[in-house]
Amino acid sequence: MTTKIFTSDEIKDLKIEAIARKHKCSGDYVRRVLKGDRDRNSELSLKILKDAIDMQEIINRETTIEA
């Protein structure tokens, strides 16, 4: 999980400010963690990364509705 480096296009799809607000940090910090510019060994950075991966999975999944 910690090896995922997000591209600029992937980051644009995410709600960076919502992740930052949830974890009480700055949007800039979230972007740096996702780009791999910051170390990912702290508990905060791992939580940010997990939320971003979960959010990306939701965005990319095929939504089906069963009648």
C-alpha cells in the first residue's frame, strides 16, 4: 500500500481538502504524501494514504444497480 504514488490527474479527482480536514492537517501536506514527496512512515501519512486509495477505488469502480 505504501508504494502507491498518485499522479497529478489522480490527485485532481480526489477531495484533498476533505482528507486534510478529516485528519486535521493541510491540503499541501496531503498532496505531498500522495505524490511521495513526504515520508510515509508516520501514522498520519498512512491514514491519509489509506483514505485516498479507498476514495480512488470508489471513483474508479463500475457502479451497478440491481432492480
